[in-house]
Amino acid sequence: MPPPPDRPAGGSRIARFTRAEHRVHRATATLMAVCVLTAGCLYLPFLAELVGRRALMVTVHEWSGILLPVPLLLGLASRALRADLTRLNRYGPHDRRWLRAALRRRGGRPAGKFNAGQKLYAAWIAGAVLVMVCTGLLMWFTDLAPLVWRTGATFVHDWLALAVVLVIAGHVGMAYQDPESRRGLRTGSVDAHWARRHHPLWRPGERRGEEQE
């Protein structure tokens, strides 16, 4: 079977992620999955009846939500992770070109180590997790806030949870369309041809990364 276009036979591989970054992503994804699954058991009647043990589901949901930011906070000890967070938070003219091309379903999408879609997803999910944790705490510690605050927190928490599920589903769907991207996160390296095609502005090995874009 011939190799796919993004990964020709004998192609060289370049480092993309460190082991620490892989572990942070895996731990965060696991905690997020637990949050989503336990939320389903609390809000969807057929899952609630199937699983039962509502009190246990509530406890697991609460603690998985509280622990959700912990992998990233621990990962900040990694220089590589801090550098990638800086890249994710830095936007340039090429990102606007990428978004326009993506919306028009055209080629020629310039990107550094992370494309504009990945940057927007990272920023959105980080903000969503922060809001979910804060509203969840208001719902958990009922004596800390008046009823009107808890009611508002419940409304925001529930509807934002639905948005999070939809966005994560889109994120997973995009990932499954790009096997080499998943392989890079899993193994830490990607095919050089794939990198040149999808991230032409990325210069692996440069300490300051995308400042040259």
C-alpha cells in the first residue's frame, strides 16, 4: 500500500512535542472526558437510569472539574510547554490569512507551529474551563453566595457545558482527519513533509519560534 501524501516513504521526522506536553494533553483530555461523561449521567435520564449511583457521579464530576486546570499548572515547569503557550497566544497577519482561507475552503493556509484554528480553540477552551470551574464552585459551596448568584451560575454552567461538548466534538473530529497530527502528539515527532505542507512558517529548533513569521 503506498504511503499517504503527507507521509512519504523514507521521510525524515522532526520533533514537535515533548513528553511533558504529551502528558499534560493526555491528563487534561482524560479529566475533560470524565467531566463530560459524568455530566451526561447527571442530566440525561437514560444514562442516569443506566448508571445509577447519582451521589457518586456528582462527587466524581465535581472533583474532576476542580482538578481540570492542575495538569496545565504542573506542566508550566516545562520550558517547552511555556514556549508553546506563548506561540498559542501570539497572533499575526498570517493567522488572518489562514482563517479567511479556511472559511472559504481554500488552500494556501500559512501557519506556524500552530494554525489560527488551533490558537482560537486553545483560547476558547481555556476561558470556558475557567468559567466552568468558577460557576461549579458557586453551585458546590451553596453557603458562599446568595440564591440569585447560584441560579445564574447554574444557567451559565449548563449552557456553557453544552457548548464545550460541541466544540470538543469538533476538535476531535478535526484531529481524526489528520493522522499525522495525532501521531505527532502521541510520539512527539512528525513527518518533515507534513510539517512543511501544513505549517510552512514553523521553524523547528528556533528558540524564539514564531517571532520570525
